[in-house]
Amino acid sequence: MRVLLAPDRLSGPLSAVQAAAALARGWQRRAAGDELTRLALSDGSAGLVDVVHAACGGRLVPLTARGPLGEPVPAAVLHVPGDAGGTAYVEADQVLGTHLTPPGEELRRAEAGTSAGLGDLVLAALRTGASRVVVGLGAGAAHDAGTGALAVLAAAGTGTAPAETSLAGARALGTLAPGDLPDLAAVGQLLRGRDLVLATADDVPLLGLHGAGALLAERPGISPADAQELDGCVGLLADLLERSAAALPARQVLSLASGAGAPPARHLGAGRAARAAGSGAGGGAGLALTLVGGRRLPGAEVVAGAVGLSRAVAGADLVVTAAAELDPGTLVGSVVATVAEAALAEGLPVVVVAEEVHVSRREAARAGISATYRLDPVEPSTGLATLEAWAERLARTWSVRP
């Protein structure tokens, strides 16, 4: 029997690559004769570089970048060789992830934080010579509408020191004008001839009732009033960014598939871009990078294409995936949903193991999922053993071998 093990990351420090290895060890204990394929996946947030490196190889470029408050943090960019210079992968979570926020610092980092570290990573990716740069974006500890990243890129394009516009400065927006923002034309020139792909973990917009600003209130230490004030400041920043971007010419980019010429990237009209799907990723970095010509795509689909999910599914008899949570929201656009869709196209059963399961059998079946199993919350010290034990149980149920 051929079994594809294609998990997402679980909660805590357990990566998708580690989860795939643990599932394989447990399955082999029960069904040693089965042919197992491990294919760790990501939705574009934490683990993107690890997952693509495990599947595709390539060269890791280590660097020290800036964290949410400008503190030095270790990071890496992955360069996978290929046509026209290949592809470089950037994981914004390394410099913007909420795991970089100590308890009690949530409001300060959202309010005064910067996305400058993301600019550091994109610059490192450009220096690899890659014609395509894939930027994975999840939730961000900083909420600056991507102005920090734009400032770093603009400075590189003009050869000047970064003049960063922080969210704290946005409180005095009565004195700010589009000319006070990073030079978007310089960023566009820096990105000329590159295909900038934004692989977003979800489609949350920057502004609106269900935007990234409003969702800040769900974080510890940030009250609804704080979130509303932050959202208002970022809304004004976003308006200035959009007005500045409206004067930019459409930018010719390379196609994702072949590197041939693609239609020019068009900018959305003022007031629309900050409410577009995915614009809230990375605390608004999704908006900023879209305004300079980036193309947003669902992160799980981008990663699936990069690591060859469809090909792996076509060679399997059963697909097993895992995730931290399975709820109605994750039945669309997530790693689990992407795996289920690929397996459904081949008529294969899909088994999902999750720490939390909040869907009915009927809902799961409609998404192409054959069975769901609930894990106990995965603890750092016991997580691998827990996954191995579950894989052994699954093999007892699903393997056709005795």
C-alpha cells in the first residue's frame, strides 16, 4: 500500500517536517511493508522555508534581520535554482511572527512594531539573483501596514538611509502627506523584472469589520478600544499608501509558471486595496507589497505547487494529513483543504489528524475528507511520541496489510 503523509505544522514548536517524520515512524511500526512518502506542507506562514527546503533542496542563505521592535533575530532565505535565476523563498514569520512577542508585549509590538525585518529578507532574496521571490505571509506581531518593509526596500533602491514611517508616527497624520512615505517608485524600480508572489496564509483584509485591525482585539493585552484606535491609524496610513501607489505605472512581471511575460500588475483604486483579500497579512505587509506589484495567491496552493503535491497524490493509495485545528474555516484554503482537493481529484481517501476537531462528519465528507481523528493537545516534550502512537493506530485501521 502506498501512503502519502502530508501534514501541516501542529501547535507549539513541532514543525511539519518533524510531524511527517513522526507519522512515518509510527506507521512503519504497524505496517512495515507499506510504501510511505513524506511531504510536509505549509500555508505560507511558519515553516514555509523548512518545508520547501525539505522537498526541493536549494541553498539556505542565513542572515540576521530585524524583529518587530528592531531587535536582531536569526533568519534564512531559501534559493532554489531554476530557469531565469530560480526562486527565492522568504518566510515573514521569522521576523514578524507572534511567537516573537513576550507575554504582556502584544499591544506595544502591534503599536510600535515594524516590518523592517521583512524588507531585510526580501533584499536578501533579491541578492540571490532569483527572478521569482515568494514571500510567505501569516499573522504579524507588528501592525504598520508594511511601511517598515517598504522603507528598507526604498532605501536600497535609492541608496539612502531608510526613512521609516511607524504606526506611532501615524497618530500625527494631520502633518503627514504621501511625500512623507517610503518612495514606492524606488521600490518598483528595485523589483523591476522580478515576479513577487505573496503566499498568504489566509484572506483576511487589512481594514473592515473582520480585518486584521479588528482581529487584534483577540490577542491578549489588546482591548477592543486599543484595536479600534490601531485600526484607525493604519487606515489613514493605508489611504496615503494607496494614493501614492495610484500614480505608479503598471509593472510588468514574470509569469509564475514559465517565466514568460505576464500581464502588467495593476493597482487597485484608492480605498479598495486595503479591503482586498490578504491585504492584512503580516500586519498589512500584504497591502504594501501588493501596491508595488506583488501578486497575492493562497499560500497553501503556492507551497503545494512548489513541493509537487499533485504528483505525490497521484502515486498514492491513501493520504494522511495533520493540523493544529480543523474547523469550518479550515475547510477552505488551508493545507488540509488543499490536500483534500488534490486527493478528491484522484478519488483517494483522506484521513485528518488534528488537535482540535470542530466539524461534523457531513461537513468533512463534503470537503473530501474520509475520516477525522482528534489528538490531545501536542506538548513539546511528548508531541512526537503522541503523533507516532496515532500513526500506529491509523495504520491498524487503514493499512490493507496484516
